[in-house]
Amino acid sequence: LDCYDYTRKDTLIRATEKLVEERLPARVTIRENAHIELPHVLLLIDDEKQSVIKPFAEKKESLEKLYDFELNQKGGHICGYRVDAKEVEEKLSALLNPQRLKERYNSDTPFLFAVGDGNHSLAAAKKCWENIKPQLSAEERENHPARYCLVEVDNIHEEDMNFEPIHRVVMGMGDDFIPNLEKTLKGE
């Protein structure tokens, strides 16, 4: 969470959309009092060579299986495997190669994750961490659980990573809905 700041565009972890500050207090209240929180936060990586996630998937049969079960309400099946954190860090760090950053983004500013979804949940976790941090010693800060947030990391170059539009259906509106919408949006 120390690498995330939703108010800035030059951080290692960047928000993909503007944050609505009014949505944070309720999320902070839930998070700061939870024994365990399982937020939905999706971090996207730009790994065109598929060097981070795919190698682990290809060797999953040789990894220690941590869980394997059916999800409730016909949600499918899920398995989880232990991966070497140091190996993950090395693979992610390779994406921060200065030459790669210059070629891909024309920038020297390190950029690793884009918050694809769950921006408000990540911001709430950040606020909770910032509230707790001053009460801790430097040593306690290094490994305190509030320093972290559970996330899902996905590569935008995966074959099954399709970005589709979200369609909204408005029902029961009067004849003046479309003219008023056009007027509000100042166009078609």
C-alpha cells in the first residue's frame, strides 16, 4: 500500500479512474473493524511477453497445492498453489526495467500495476494503513498486516482478458428521458 496513491499519476500502483472520496468512509469503517477482509481489487500488469503469471500456470502440477474445492452456488471449481514470492518479485521487477519503461511508455517513472477494479477498496485499505502507521515502530511497520491488501493480478495480454463494454438498461422512464439526457450531456 505504500506504493499506491490514488491522488497521483506517478506511483508504482496507479488508479485507472477518479476516486469518489465520499465512498471511502463506509469502506474504511468496514475494513478497520474486520477480522478478515476479502476485497475485490484487480491489478493489471502490462506483461507483453507473458513472463510473470504464465510460467507458474505452466508448472502448476509441480507446485504445492494449497486448496482445491467446488465453489458454492454452482460457481465452478478453484485450486490454489504456493508460488515462490522471491521468484514473483523478480519477474515483476523485470517489468520495471528502465529501457522497457522508456520504450513502452516513453517514461522513466516506474509503473507496474493499474487498478483495473476495486479502486475504492484499495484506497480504503490505504487510508486504514495510513491511520495505523504512526502508532507503529519502524520494525512493526515492515510486516504489519494492514500494510497489505489482497488483490488479484491479471495480465492485459492474456488470451482470456477481453475488455467488453458495460451496457445499462433504463426502464420505466417517461418520454422526456432522452431529451433531458441529451440536454444534460450536451449532445447525442
